[in-house]
Amino acid sequence: MKGHTNCERCGVHCRIDDSRNPDAKMLRHSKEPKGLCVNCVVHDWLRNTYPPNVLLAQSGPKILLYQHIQEQFAEIMKVGLADAKPDEIDWDRIVENWDLPFKKKIKSSAMNPCSQREIDEIAKGTRPGLGYTAPTKSNPVLNNNGLITRFEQINEVIPGLGNQLKRCLHRETQ
């Protein structure tokens, strides 16, 4: 069935394509003239998939404009047997429309441990995101800034490791 519709989120005009892949795991073409455009579907997938949703909440959507990020997403599309093609995605449009609302909130699941509230808190900076580690007790081996500044400090943690590292670095500079 071919036809036309407007995206239910951003309003852009969409065509309906009846060339559906029954094995598609993501970005599947719609059977009916309703739903979201490819850009809004990509955004919806990203916001409901962990860890991309947390990374995007921390960094913001502009990282999607980097070529290497887009190439990685294209690889995910291949693995997911997506109906959509990478060149159909308008990453600039996704970033422009980032703050448009979706009808459904993010829900936590086995594949996505984050709820809408948690993602919103990470985006606001009121909740730690990925890569956060709680501060540890001070270590007498480290200096006041928490940095190792001498090879002898490494030797105090693992005997001889600082000396080995020093020898390796010395060989590399020759």
C-alpha cells in the first residue's frame, strides 16, 4: 500500500512504502499512512535504547552530527535489518527537532534500565550519568590533586611497576 501522511511528531510530509522487511528489528516501514518520519523514529530509538539515551542526555544531541557517530549508527541499522537506509536520515533535522515532545514517555525495561525521569535528571545534571564513580577515600600514595606524579608512587602500589613503566617510556623516546 503506497500513500502519504504527515509525521505525528514533527509534521513533515512522509510517503508510505510497501517494501517492508518482515525481519526488520528497527526502523521498520509503516503498513498504514500514520506514524513517525524516519528522523523521529531514529530519535525515538535513541531515546529508548540504553546506553545511547544516557550518553545523549549527558552530552546533548549535537554529537549526532559527527560523521563517526552516524557511521556507527549505520552499522547498528545493518545489524537490526532496518527498512530505512542511512542516507534517509537527516541528522540536522533530528537535532533541530530534539525538544519536540513524543506521545509516549521513556519506560524502563530489561533493555533500558532508565526511566523518563532518570533521563531528564541526567540531562539537567541532577543525577550522575555513565562514567560516574563515587569519590574514594584519599590515598597516601597520591598527591593532593589525586595524581600520580612520580614513578616511585606507582612502585608503592605495585612494587616494581613504576620502574618497568619508566624503562618502557625511556625506550620509546630513544
